[in-house]
Amino acid sequence: MKCNIGKTDRIIRVILGVCVIAVGVYYQSWWGAVGIIPILTAAIGWCPAYVPFGISSCKIKK
């Protein structure tokens, strides 16, 4: 697995994940568990949804 998530993308994913979890807790819904997905992808630095499209937000080091 090659890194395909950059620093800004990771920060956005963590914030989005925390917000989804918070909304799920507020409304007492299990859908808040979906917030774990962006947090995990940010933690490992790889997003499987980017692979088929060849997307990468990582800066290429030369």
C-alpha cells in the first residue's frame, strides 16, 4: 500500500470523522460508527477509494 493521502487530506478526514461520530452520539444513532472509516484511512495514509481513479493527494518526493 503506497501512501495516497496527503497532510491536508488527513486533517480533513480526522475532523470529518470526529464530527460524524459526534453527530451519531448526539442523535444516539449507530450511524456515528461510520466516522471510524475516515479516521482509519487518515491514520494509515491510504484510501482504497482513490486507487481505481489513480488519485493521490500526497506530495511526490523526488
